[in-house]
Amino acid sequence: MLFSCLTDCCVVLVQFQEVNHAYRILSDPTKKQIYDQYGSLGLYACEQFGEHNVSTYFMLTSRVFKVFIQSAVDFPRLHDSVAFVASTATV
């Protein structure tokens, strides 16, 4: 009986903590907007990097940005290869 009561109290405590956490997020307009846009990962990024850096974090970790940066890195190599082929070609 005592064990059952302690278990019930622990379950209630965990539920209260979850509700309290949700209330803190939903009552803060900035955190609510971050959660609506990026979900719980956005809140984690907010805790790690600050509220104003969340969108920057997601931009820098996006696949599109990584492809853009990789193409910018590869462009000089491609340009050098084309110049080499053009200089060795006979006309």
C-alpha cells in the first residue's frame, strides 16, 4: 500500500513538472514562437545558443546551406580544372 502511494506521488510529481514546463514555454511569446516554428529541438537550441541565435543555428545546420558552402569550396577547384584543360587544348 505504501509503495503504491509513493508511486502515485512520483507520477503526479512528474506530470506536474511537465505541465509547469509547458506553461513556462507557452507563457513566453518568444519561446512559444520558437517552439511553434522549430519544435523541442528549437527550445534546446534556444537554451544552448540564446533566443536570438536559434534561426541562425538552423540555417547553419541546414542541408541547403551545407550544399551551398560545399559548392563554394568546390568552385575554385572546378575553375582551375577548366582553365587547365583550356590551356592544354590545341586549337
